[in-house]
Amino acid sequence: MFDTDVNSAPMKKACVAMMKKAIRQQRYRLKKRYFDALPLHQVPKTSPVTSMTDEQWDELVEHWKIEKKW
């Protein structure tokens, strides 16, 4: 049978990789829906999702604005 030791290094590494991928996908979907699809003056000033604070949202929007200049 499979070894299911949740504290093993390979298991922790796999979980971290899954979480990183999920977070990246969430940011991609947020950017597509709330940033790319709207003119800059219509981008929400407060977080449109409950899982993110307004401060975190502001940081993400600022990052996207810098990225868009490239």
C-alpha cells in the first residue's frame, strides 16, 4: 500500500507545489476578470473577493500595472 505520512518531505513538497499552483491560477483568473477586461479607471479599488484584504488587492493591482508597462 502507499505510505501516507503527511509529515514526510516528499508529501510536504507536493502540498506546497499544489498550493503554489492554485494561488497562481487564482491570480491569473482575478487578473483576467478584474484587470485585463477593464480600463484602469474601472478596476475595483477594494478587493472583489473575500479571501483577500483590500491591502493585498492594492498590492496585486500595483504589480499588474507595472507588469502591463512591459
